[in-house]
Amino acid sequence: MPTAHSLPAVVDAQTVAALLEQNAPLHIIDVRTPAEFESVHIPGSYNVPLDALPEHRAELRDALRAPAVLVCRSGARTPGRGGAAGR
């Protein structure tokens, strides 16, 4: 299993769950809409809607001192978006 510091570009839900169980230093950024986030989300995750990622790039880069995982409902919104968040 990868550690939080050796995450591949794409991780599955089971890997994220295992890392959170281990209290790995990991930030979860939920890129769904605020309404989707309010309905259900991973405890401790942050909601930054996908269309807002570019405008929050510098803020996220400064705030995130640990690896981050982008989360969406189906996986269709997050592929290749690490660059938009300023990995």
C-alpha cells in the first residue's frame, strides 16, 4: 500500500480509506458542488468546487503541507485536475 507521500496520480476509495484509518497526513479536497458536499462528505474534507480550483490555487498550495486527494462523486471531474490545484 502506498503511503501518503508516495501516492500515485490516481488512487481508489479503498486506498484513501486505509490511509485515513492510519491517520496519514492527507488532505481531502472535495470538488463537488456545495449542495453535493452538504448532502454527504468525508469527515475532515474541504469543499472547493471544481470550477473554483484555479482561483484558489495559490491559497491551496500555501495551506497544504501534506499530500492532497481530489474527490468527486464518480471520478469524472477529477482526472488530470491535480495540475489545476497546483500540485
